[in-house]
Amino acid sequence: MAEQEETLAFLSRQAERVISTHISHVFLGGGTAYKIKRAVRFPYLDYTSLAARKIFCERELALNRRTAPGLYRRVRTLTRAADGGLEWDGAGAPVEYVLEMSRFPDEALLGAAAARGPVDRGVLRDLADTIAGFHAKAETATGAGLEKVIEGNAERLSAACPPLDAAVVAELNDASRAAHARLAPLLARRAAAGRVRRCHGDLHLDNIVLLEGRPVLFDCIEFSDEFACIDVLYDLAFLLMDLLRREDAGGAALVANRYMDVSGDEDGLAALPLFISARAAIRAHVCAAQGKAAVAGAYLALAARALRPASPRLVAVGGFSGSGKSTLAARLAPRFSPPPGARVLRSDVLRKRLAGVTPETRLPARAYTPAGSARVYAELLRLGEAGLRAGFTIILDAAFLRAAERGPAIALAARLGLPFDGFWLDAPDEVLAARLAARRRDASDAGVEVLRAQRDFAEPPATWPPGEAALELFPGAADGAPPHLSG
């Protein structure tokens, strides 16, 4: 816009590089980044007045300080100087409002890390924890609901044929409407329960940066309550969709499972495929409008795949402590539909949740009683049944050392008329002991003494094949897992 040319020239003289999008300009120089709103109007925002740009700069500062207080410094004012030029924060009339931020290296973005290969699994686990913590503290809100998104997607996708495939678009539009009709009562219950909050709204890998080894969320939506006041799982779904689009199904499954482990937000599982599909559909029509036909087609394919019927089954992974149950479960999870993969229910994690502590918090020995274990297995089956009824494959990750513990799982699958697969993991004691000693930040509290006790009372199943058989029975893309089933 002509009215901002003077500002652009002033900031450009101080910048090493300028990044421009359809709604902003960012000027990078030294350790600082300056950001201004472009004087533009779209159906979802209006930055055409200086007063509006001031309001949204201040709002962007406040909202992003929730997750990135170290990045967002202040809002500054470019004012008219006595000599007619521009100066910072002078006594003259305001000319433009500028958001001042700390600059970070481009390679610190998780999007840049993902371009180099799968994002580090420890980083993704920390990221899931960060998002769950952010959502837990975010203020509750009233949202517009998903129906408007679905209908808007349907209109824009249909208008983008060609280059988009009209048959795939028609299939997706029908499936989206049907899924929303089926899930509408659940979404309404979630809204009533406070699951609609003022979220990030634009939670993809290029809006997450690794600072001092920790993932930090930044650049949230400040200009639209409709985009930001949403179901927390719809917020998470943007990240899951981004990982899936980058062909990191293992990363998506890890984030989804860890998020549910720490948040306890199990009842929203059934809505995740629709949320992921809606996010991918938005990207499909946006990319089509930008002339990126191939990329748009890939997003469209993902949106359609997320809503195709799946065939859930119950999988149990049992064995001694340190035998690799959790590693195998994590490798299997992304191999099942619908996205983001199977729900992994780990007994060690559920034990901590029932005790009211985080997964990696150690419990005293007195917490491990027969009655406590029975409660954990009952919760394992309760959540497993709910997940199966939601249409997801469920992987039960527990020792299953006794026939009395395995029988109810087998019976659950039979009662629901679903396939059951059990796998048994073991290794020499010296291998198991070494793995247990090497564990760091793990939900299991088991040590060598526990392993010895397990050997004394275990009743290994005669009919469960070894864990390696699961990888052959359920083939999938390479997931970057270690060659042995440890952890």
C-alpha cells in the first residue's frame, strides 16, 4: 500500500532480510525482528486503518506472550520527526505500529528440521507436553463450530475443480458432512465441557521454534476469534496434519498419543480424523488458489484418506519389563487407520494418571499393589473399549504376565466382534537389565528387582507370537525406530 511505502523504506534500511506474506512484513536485522501489518482487507481481517493495526499489534503481543514471552518484546511506534522523517517512539504523530521480537536462527524452526528428516522424537514428546499445558491454561471460549468450516471447504474445493479432482472432492464433501452429522453431539458436549478455548489457531511446524532445546509456539492467530476460539483437538489437528503431509506418520501418532496421555482428553478421539481432514482440506483449496496444483492434490488426498472407513482391531503387546513393548507399540501405531494411527494405552502411563501425577513421576513401591494393578488393567480395558467404539485400533501396552490379565482383553475383542492379536516380548535377563538401567524419562518404574519378581510368577502365553511377527503382520513405511525393540 502506498501509505506504508515510507515505513517499508525506513525498516528495510535497518534490515538484513525482509520476509513478506499476504498480511505482514517482517524485517530481520541483528538479533531483532520487526513486524508490521500490511494495510489490507480480507473477509477474515481488516488492517486498513492505523488504529486497527495498533489494536492487532497489541493483541498479537499479548496472545503470543502466553507461549513465547521471551520472543515477544513490545509494540513500538514509528512517529513523525521534526525534520519530517521517521523516528522511533517520538513525540510526533504516529505513522505505524511495529511489533518488536527477538530473532532466532531460521534452522531453529521445526519446519526446517522436518525438511532435513523426521523431527527428533524427544522434541515431539516435549512439544505434545507443551501444547497440552498451553491448552489446559487457555481461556474457555465460544466457538463458531466446525459446520461452517466444512461448508466453506466444500464450496472452495468445488470451485477449485480443476485442478483438483472433482470425484475426490465430491467424495470428501459427502464424507465430511456425514462425519460432522455423526459427531455433532460429541462436539457439542465438548464445547459445553470447556474444550473450546482461545487456542493458537495456526499450529504447524513453521510456527514452532526450538529454543534452548525446548519447543516454543509462536505466531498465533490474533485477528480472528473464529479461527482461534476452537476445540483444542482441532488446534492440535493442524500439527498432526502437517506431520502427516510431511510423511511422518510416526511423528503424528507419537504426538497424538502423548497429548492424550498427559491431557486425559480421551473422549475427543473419535473427532480427530474429521479435524485432520478439515485442516488438510483448507490447505488443499488455499494451495489450489495459489496455483500449487500438485501440493493441493496431495492435501486433498490426505483429507479424503482421513475419513475413509477403517477396520479397528485390538492389539495386545505383553512381556517382561525392558523387553521392548513400548517401542513396538510406537512402531505399530502409525500403521493403522484412521490417521493419526492407533491409540496406544500403556499401563505405566495410566497408573501415573490414576495416581494424579505426570507419566515420568516415580511412584513409591507401596503404589504397586495387586489392587492397584487390577485398577490399572480395568482402566486399560475401559479406555480400550471406548477407543474401539470410536473406530480406532487400540494397542494395549502392558506386561500381561498372567492368564487372568490376558483373558479380559481377548474377551473384549470377542464381545465387540473385532479381531484380536497378542504378541509376547522377551530377551535374556542381562539384556533386559541393561535396558532398564539405561532408561531415562520413562513412565515405567521397574528395575532389576521387579524383573526378578516377574520371572518368578509369570505365566507366558503359549499362543502369542514374538513381537517381530507384529511388524510382518502389519507392514508399514519406515519409521526410524531403532533396530531392536527396546524401551
